Amino acid sequence: MNKTPSEAQLFANTLTNAFAGFNSFDIYIAPVFVALDRVREVVASSNIKLAAQNMYFEDSGAFTGEVSPKMLKEIGVQAVIIGHSERRRIFGETDELINKKVKKALAEGLTPIFCIGETLEERQKGLTFCVLEKQVREGLYGISAEDVKKVVIAYEPVWAIGTGVVATPEQAQEAHEFVRALLEKMYGGEVAQSVTILYGGSVTPENFFGLFVKPDIDGALVGGASLKESFVELAKIMASVLG
């Protein structure tokens, strides 16, 4: 919940200029709902794609305060973040609800950026893999192999979000490797290798290179660093690694 519509529009203009020429990977920005339309006007002819921070799984109805995928699609949104740890923790979103949202996003042609991750307490108790397996299995329940290929998974350890504490490259790779191996069990090797798995949690230009060069880390879900010019530095790092 950052940047007013005018602030988001101005920053999107800065990013459009800065990101020109970065074509070897996808760049999405996810402003708040009230800024989406203005930002779309700025990025429409650029290489930046538009994402929303959340959505509901119904088209319309008595769901005050919610936004439907059809509404998002009409203003040019192409992807949507689903199940972010703040939605789970602060707003009580369950794996069952998140599963409905992922299915609905796929049905409407939106790319779900499906978030998973453990709390500090869960990690300290040795439950990281148990938590990740539950979230993945329940979040993707009933979704076909072909549709899972269209899902982007974001591993975001809750203890590293907005805290300044980042998972070490080894910790992040271990979690990503586990998730990919789980996908292989569930859907087969081809699907597991085709799914993009991002790391999220206090990503900065200072720590991103060490994370991104790990074999199972395909990119980043960027929080605080996406609000500043440092977001551009992250893209430069990706470009340098990808060649």
C-alpha cells in the first residue's frame, strides 16, 4: 500500500524509460488498485507488464471491497499476486481461498503469482518443508499440469519480508529446489522445469546477484526495493547474468 495514483504514474514513467531495452526477461509492476489505470496508460507501449496485488474469485456480487478478475482484465492487467503472506497473516486468507483465486485467475487468462513461505517460528521448529508442501499442494489442488505451467510461484519466507533480513542464497536455493522437486512429484519433470519460481523477501541490489545465480531461482518478487530507483539496478543484474 504505497504511492498515490499520481506518484505511481510518475514513477512508472521513470521505470518505462529505465527499462527500455531489457527484453530477455519479464518485468511486471503491481501498483495499488486505484493507480492501475493511470499506470497502464504509461506502460502500455513499453516492455513493462501490469499486475494487481490481489483479486477475488467471483465475477461480481455482494463482496464489498473486492475486485474481480474481469475488472482487472478490462484495464489491461495481465497478472495478479495471490496469497501474499500479508494477505494470509493480516487478512486471514486460507489455502482453500487462495486455491479458488488461483483457479479463477487461470480461467480468466491472468497469470497467478502464487506466494508461499514459512514464518520464523515454523523455520525454527524445522517445519519449513512441511509448510511449503501444504501450501503448494492445497494452493494448486485440482489444477491441471498444463495450467500449472502458467503459474508463477513466489517463495517468500515471512521472516525476511520487510525486515531487512534476507535468506542466504543457500537457504533460498534449498527451498526453491524442494518446491521444484515437489512439482516434479505432482506433475512430472517437464512441468517442474517450466514453472518460474521467484524469491521474495528483502531483495536488494546488494544481495540479488547471489540469489539469482542459484539454479532454481528464476527471478524476484520485489517489495520495498521496487519503490525506488534500486528496482532498476535489479533489472541490470538480471540482464548481466542472462547475457
